[in-house]
Amino acid sequence: MPPIASTASSSATAVIGSHPAMQQVVDIARRVARMPATVLITGESGTGKSLLAREIHAASGRSGRFVEVACGSLAEPLLESELFGHAAGAFTGATSDREGKFLLADRGTIFLDEIGTASPALQVKLLRVLQELEFEPVGSSDTHRVDARVILATNDDLAALVASGRFRADLFWRVNVITIEMPPLRQRVSDIPELASHFLARAAAQAGREVSGFSTAALGAILRHPWPGNVRELQHAVERAVFLGSSNLIEAADLPASVLAAGPAGGDLGQGESPLKQALAAPERQLIIDALERAGWRRDMAAQSLGINRTTLYKKLKRLGMDVADLHATR
Ligand SMILES: Nc1ncnc2c1ncn2[C@@H]1O[C@H](COP(=O)(O)OP(=O)(O)OP(=O)(O)O)[C@@H](O)[C@H]1O
Ligand SMILES: [Mg+2]
């Protein structure tokens, strides 16, 4: 199949993650890549929305270009002209005709990022181009047709923007056909080691340094940090450690203070536990949460799917300071 894959070992791809939530993302992306359908990618900043959009285009088999537009970056009418082009004289400074990004994306993919920031006027134009693949450049009455696959991304809650009147309901229903939700990194802790190793290898190669891995304390801190900036924050923390560090291993002290601030693991895990146990607590906790979620929060079934008996699961829950009822309530 095309280049979307989910392991670091695949050479062509960039999307790393074997957590079930990421596997599901990659699976949907792979299935929709070859369809013409509009795709909306949602998720917090840094979760990999732009990366996935590029991967969907790469796997689409479409011969044209991947054209990216940050809808929040330009004010009207520049954004409209950026998207749809303009005729000479359409506004001050428009000295000649200009092609817009939709035309550049013909037979390719147009990626409309930060769609939640689109102005009301732009939303009207987008609705039309999404419905009919037709538009007129600013200041022109010529109608253009394009064959561009549209991918949109947002870290806003579009439904909430619709409710507050800031996003058109008709546009929302038009873009909300195939929605791929990128899970935040804190909900797929088991992917962190693979991502961290990937960024480490890449940064070490760039810096021409020999760095073989993470110290147990550094890995423990990395696994405990909640990563509000998601994969981007992890990438930057690892790159910084590679560029600034001086030993063969990334040490805890090489990590940003914000990453170290998460402190030791919760529950009964304290100073008495070995560093290895502390480092393993976060992925163990995440695997148990995943199993419980899949089992509809039934402990007996979750234990069975983990290949352990119920008593062992109870002991682990206690040792890791996990309360199933609390966890269930927060999901
Ligand atoms: N699953 C992943 N595997 C490998 N690299 C990833 C993954 N997810 C994100 N990255 C990397 O993390 C960085 C941030 O990802 P990206 O820019 O796609 O996030 P985003 O969701 O588009 O963020 P924003 O909302 O701020 O635009 C990029 O350098 C990207 O290559
Ligand atoms: Mg992005």
C-alpha cells in the first residue's frame, strides 16, 4: 500500500505510532487517501495534523501538488486572493492577474489549515468551492473549475464555533464528512519511546553527535510529562537535549525544566521504587487504561485481554495509584 504506515521502520513514511488510537488514525487515513472525499483533521496543536495531511496526499495517487494555506495568517482580501487568485486592478497593489492556491492544487491536494479562523466572507466562498469546485478570482467574473482534493485542519472545536455563531453550520456539515481526530500525546504514552528515539536519531545525525539513547531518569521524566504541546514539544525537547548535551546518553539535566517539573510518578511509586520500575510505570498505566477502555471498563475482561488474572490487575491498579471509577469518569 501507499506510504502511510505507522512504524519507524518504514522508510517512506513519517507517521510514527503503534498505539491503537494512532493505528486507527492511520487506518482511516489509508482508506480515504484514494477517495476524493473532503477530510477534516482535528486535534490539539502539535499532534501531527499537518503531517497526516501530507501523508494522505502522498498516498492519494494524485499527480498534482500538495498546497498548504494557513487560513489564520492573512487578512481579507489578501487571503481570498491567495486562495482564488485575482484579476489585475482588483484592489490596490494588484497590478497583474494572479493564480490562486486552488488552481495551483489542480489534480493535487489543497490543505486548508486553521479553518476555524476563516472569516464569514471566506466561509461563504469556501462552501461554494467545496460544493461545486468552482470559484471566481477576486475582481473577476471568470469562473474557474478545479479538481483539487480538500483537506482541512483545526485545533478549534468547530461544533462549539457553530453554536456560538462564528462558523457557518452549512460549511460545518459540508466539511464534517470524514473527520480524523488526532489523539493528544498524553493519551498514547506507549508511543513516546518510539517517537523520542526517532527524534533523537535524526537530531544526532544532524548534529554529527553520537548519542545512543536516554538515561533511565531522562526516559522516566519524558514518560511522566503530560506534553501539552504534544509531539512538537517532544521533538523540540529531544532536539534541544541532543544539541546541548555532551554525554553519550541524554541525561535528565539535558531536558527543559518544564519536562522535569512533572516530578516522580504518582500512586505508590516513590523513591523506594527502582528507576526502571518508575520509567515503566507510565506505559504500563497507559496499556491498562487502553485495555479497560476497550473492555468497556470491565476489569475482568481487561485483565483477560492483557493476559493476566484479575488479582494481578487489582494489584497493579493499586501499585500505580489508579482508580478505575475516577478514570472512567474523566474519559
Ligand atoms: N506521529 C508522528 N510521527 C512522527 N512525527 C510526528 C508525528 N506527529 C507529529 N510529528 C512531528 O511533530 C511536529 C508537529 O506536527 P504537525 O506540525 O503535523 O502538528 P499539527 O497538529 O499540524 O500542529 P498545529 O496545530 O500547531 O499546526 C512535526 O515536526 C511533525 O513532523
Ligand atoms: Mg499544522
